[in-house]
Amino acid sequence: MKEQKRIALVNDISGFGRCSMTVELPLISAMRVQACPLPTAILSCHTGFPTFYIDDYTERMRPYIDNWEENGVVFDGIATGFLGSAAQIDIVLDFIHRFKKPATRVIVDPVMGDNGRLYASYTDEMCERMKGLLAVADIVTPNLTEACRLLDREYPEDGQLDDGALEHMAAELVAQGSKQVVITGLPDGEDLRNFVFEAGRGESIPVKRAGRDRTGTGDAFTAIVSAGLLRGMPLKEAVELAARFIGKAMRYAEEIQLPTNWGLPFEEFLGDLTK
Ligand code: PXL
């Protein structure tokens, strides 16, 4: 019998700047997976703007989740992203305990920082709680900054690590609970690579750098990989699809001179994901 997969998305809704939920929803829908938002906060613009209005949703998350349970909603996947406080991480852990069935894939993108620095909102307590989230994850997708912090390691000054070192890090992350790890957006000379680790082995997948770093690329990456996995794609194939899609949107963003905090003009390329 044909069936459609369904994923819960735990992330914020930022009205302008194309990150988190507003990126995940269209990309996952384009990949024919049903996407169900569980908002963590509502922002006018994401935090990469000079000012933003933020409505923290922590207090409303529990009754929202209770109602999903009352209605018997079931998910094939749960993907977590930007979380605003330690209390919120506890709520997400409880949500996963209640909704994770044996076949549910839990994808944790530990959105904590970039370029060797944690986001201003990220406290030590949140870092410790995030480690608890790794323990219930099937797949984690940190960038190098996040992987280093989760393992209490120094960020390498130039951001460069060889595959041997990455394999050690990924194995240590797997020891914290997940089965698959992708360390994303690694600087590789002039270009980038993603490091995919599963079944005890790691592999670098090179990617051509396509312009300046911009907001929302990590969210697009996790969205495409999550939907790909739910649709039965091997992890490496899902990572390659994500990297190709993001590269195309990044090149177009440079062509139309889009400010980096306006995110990815992914709307132009949604058809690539529907194929
Ligand atoms: O793309 C990660 C992200 C998610 N959510 C909010 C953000 C950012 C990055 O700046 O500000 C609110």
C-alpha cells in the first residue's frame, strides 16, 4: 500500500530572513513528506538582523503537544532545530519520549553556533542539555563549531581538520547515542565538505563553495536530509542532494546580490526536489 511519511518539526518561525521553519516547511513539502510544525518561538526577523521582535513559545508548547497526543497524531520522523532555552530543551526531550515509536527517526540539528562561536542566546546549561538530546537522536547534523562544543573540544583555529580527526569526533558523538552523524559545512581549502559517518566509518563529501555563508543553509540541509531519509534514501545520497540544492540556491543568491541575512532564494529551485 502507498503511504505518505510525516515529520514533526521543532523549530522557530522567523517571519523574515528565510531560516528554520520557513525553510523546512516548503522543502519538506516539495519532497512529498507531510511537515507538522511545533513552534519554539516566533520572531519578526531572525537574530541576524540589527533588531527583531521575539515571542517565546515555551509556555505554549506543552498544551500544544498534549493536544497532538489527545488526537493520536503519530510521526515517522521528528526533527529538532533552534531551541531558545534550557527549559525548552527539556520540553523537546519529553516530546520525543512520548512520540518516538520504534520506527520514528529522530534528527537533531544542534543549532548552537557557527565559525567557532556560540550564538549569543546559548548558555553552558543549554549545551549540557543538548547533550541529553543527542542521547535520543538517530541522526545528528552539527557543524564543526557545534561538534567541538558538544565534545568539549577546542575549535581548531583555521577550522581545518583531516578525515582521521573528524572520524574520531563523529565516533565520539555516536557514543553519545545516535547512529549517524553528518558534520556539515567544513572548510576545505577554498571549498567545503560534509563528513558523513555511519556503521563505524566516515567519508568526506566535497562541495564547491558557492559564494558567501548565508543564513538558513543549515536548516535547508537538515530539511532535505530528513525528508530524504524518511523517503528511504541512503544518507550519502540525501547529503549529496542537499548540497547540490543549496549550492544552486547560493549561486543564484550571489547573482541577484541578495544580502546574506536574507537567506536562500530556494523558491526558484523547489522543482528540483519534487522530481
Ligand atoms: O538558521 C539558524 C537560526 C534559526 N533560528 C533563528 C536564528 C538562526 C540563525 O541566525 O536566528 C531565530
